[in-house]
Amino acid sequence: MNCEKLSGLEPKSVFRFFEEISQIPHGSGNVEQISDYLVQFAQERNLFYIQDAIKNVIIVKEATEGYEKEPAVIIQGHMDMVCEKDADCPIDMQTQGLDVTHDGKDVFAKGTTLGGDDGIAVATMLAILDSPPEPHPAIECLFTVSEETGLEGAWAFDPAAAGAT
């Protein structure tokens, strides 16, 4: 993915991931591609993950040495966004990514909604999971589906099936 429109923004890793996931269609009810992207992200980094039947994803970054007995940090965000666009916008939000940019003050998508609340949560979690090793307890990131249409992913999530206690 060609991601350079937000390259000057800080924190760099968060905005790099934000722009990257903005290129993946992820409206409510259309999350298979972003869910699979999250699985691929975990696989490429040899991180433990679970993808459930409705496409919720958990990714775990194990504790560093000396922090194994500390309580895990759990972070949750949703991967779906509200898809609205201007009448003259040619983007097909079911099949195309967003045209994200910034004006030095605000980040926005040209002609469409930005999906900022879900996108920044997902991007932040990915940046944390991708960060160089520093001392930390286990980090468990839960990415849920269908938050925008009734919290279906959160309601359907089964911690026992995911191996949580």
C-alpha cells in the first residue's frame, strides 16, 4: 500500500497504520478485508491471534522478561466505520479505500466520512503491537466488528472461547 499522505504527522507509526487501514474498505457489515488484514499483521509478526466466526480479532503481544506475572493490559477498539459520502464523490465505499489527507491542522477524507474513531483506535493498537520491545506486561488487543450498528461484535465476543480467564 502506498501510504505517504499522512507521513509528516506524529506519532508516525500511528498515522502510517491509520492511512494503511484507510485504504481497506471497512464499513459496518463489510469488515472481512480489514479483519483478514489484522490476522495477516499478527502472522507477519509471529503474534498470537484469534479470529472468531463473526470476524472479531484478538492479537496478543506476550509480556517481556520479568513482566510475565503482571496483569495484562487489554485494549479494545472497533474496526467498522460509518460510510457516508458527498453526492458527487466517485468512491465506492464497499470496494475502495478512502482518500485521506490533512491540511496541517485536521486529518480528513475527501468526499467521505473518515472513520476516525475506529481508525485511530485500530491504528494505535497496531502501532503498540508493532513497537520495538520495551519492558511491558502482556498486551491484548481486541478488535470488534459492528460497533456502529449495535455493538454486535462486543456482544458476541466470548472471552472463554478466546482463551481468556
